[in-house]
Amino acid sequence: MTREFDIDVIASTPDHDTPGSVADLAVHAEGLGFDRFSMGEATGWNLATVLAVVADRTEEIGLSDDVFSPFGRSPAMLAQTALTLHDVSGGRFRLGLGPSSPAITERWHGQPFERPLRRLRETVDVIRAVYENGNPEYHGEIFDIDGLNYDRSVPEDPPAIDLATLGPKATELAGRFADGWVPQLFTVDALEERLEDLRRGAELGDRDPGELRTALIVRTFADEDREHARRTARSMVAFLIGAYGPYYGDSVAEQGYPGMVEEIREAWSERDTAAMAEALTDEALDDLAAAGTPEEVRGRLREYGEVDGLDAVRVGFVSGMTIEEKRNTMRAVADL
């Protein structure tokens, strides 16, 4: 059976001591036939630099960031970064943006976490202005920029802009103003419902929903030791729900798991990570991740891939996996 959706992969920054090591993994992913390679930034390496190394070492695989914060770089600097990575990769880069979180914004970037969706919207507007006019001139509610000229020619095919969002209004914003959507921690039913918000946004923006690239991040662990894979994934998913800012937990609660989310959050308030994992039900683990034997994982990813409007499954690993387990998981899903 021919696969009708892309398979992307996300590298884990803590696995690597040098950007060259990340590039080695990207070369491996390219050899396995993955469509796109990405990694997160948060409080680690400046990802733009790492992706430049990866771009130099690879030839065909697409490159993305998961994701830059609109509080951490100015819109004009984001445009510069995207255009530079476009040039060094030969047009293979897609720019990922998201509203970020209070912790990253306030405790790392030192900025107040205020009006994140409005800032995200205006950030996209300013980047588009640079793409279209070579000038970031913009007068909005967050940004008031008189503008200077970009000191290079702007390509006719500037990098696409993907937004990582969860809620209905934020996803509608992605459909209206972005080129793609990168959600995470969704059941199949909830993903189908949220895709309706994406389509509505595209229609409001007089855009074709079919031209938007939707790439769902799925936390994935394929191993012949089924219980080991599920136990490891359970801890990671519970942490994302209970400790990684409020938004994942709120989203999962709205998808039918309010009691479970409350229990996980209560355990996190005591910093009891074992209780957090125990509170995550088998049903929720099956609904939100792909963890188990290679055959089970491939079947789960195919379920997502059959969702109308989903263009790619972006394989994200879980904390606690060894490098060899991650490479085995890549091999297990590459031949979907």
C-alpha cells in the first residue's frame, strides 16, 4: 500500500553534544526516506545555527524548527533567520512559530506573557511584509515599525510559515494567516474537529485549505518490549499534560479527559512524577501517542495518516529513550 502522508522526525537536543551530531542524525533520517527533519529550541542551542549545519550536510530532506517563540526574536529577525535558512538549504526550510508559554517567555526571555495570539498574528504579518516588500514596516497593536530595507533580494518562494497551536481560535488563526499547522497531543476525533477550525480560518482568509500543510506531532516509541515502550511514553505524555505549561493539559481535558488531567496536575503540584504517570490511563495513552510494538506503532500512525486534511505525521520521541531505541523507532516507522 502506498503511503499518502509524509513522515517527519523530530531530533531530541539532549542527545547531542555538537551540532555535527545533529547533522549526522539528519543524514541518517534522509537515508531512511523521512520527508522532513526538525528539532526544538526552548532554552537549548540557538536552533538557527544548528539547522544551518544540518542544511549544509543534507541534500533533500525538508527542515523545520519546532518552534521559534515570537517573544524571543523580533519579527524582522525571524524573517532574516527564515530567509537565511532558505538560502543555505536551497529552499528546504519551513519556519515554525507558536505562541510559546509563560515559563519560557517570562523566565527565559524575560518578557511578560501578554496577548500571545495577537503577538503571533502580528509577527506573521511583519514577516509577510518582509517577504513581499523587503521591508518590515507595520503599524499594529503590538508592533509599530517604520521599517528599513532588507539588505538582500527576497526570493520569489520565501519560506512557508507553520503555526503550532491547540485551541479553536488559535487554529483558526493558523488557517487564516499561515501556510501550515503543527498540532500535538490530539486524539483522532479531536484532530478532525480542530481541522474544521483550520478550514474555517482558511476560508476567512480567502485561501485554499488544501494548500495548508498539517503535520501532527505524535510522541512515538516502537520496541519489541511493548511494556517498556508504553511505560516510558506514559511518563513523557503525563509530564507534557501536567507540567509543560497549562495549554496541553487544557487541550487534553477538553478532549474528554478532565478528571485525568486534574489528577495529573495534582500529582505535579507534589512533584510526584510516578503518580503523574500512573494517572495517565491506557485509553489516553493509546489516544494521544504511539507506543508499543513496531507493528502497533505503525498501525497507530496509519490511523492518524488516514485523517482527511492531515498531510504529515511528525514523529517525536519520548524522554527516557536511548539513542539506539530512537534509531530503532525511526527504522520501524520509515517504511510505513
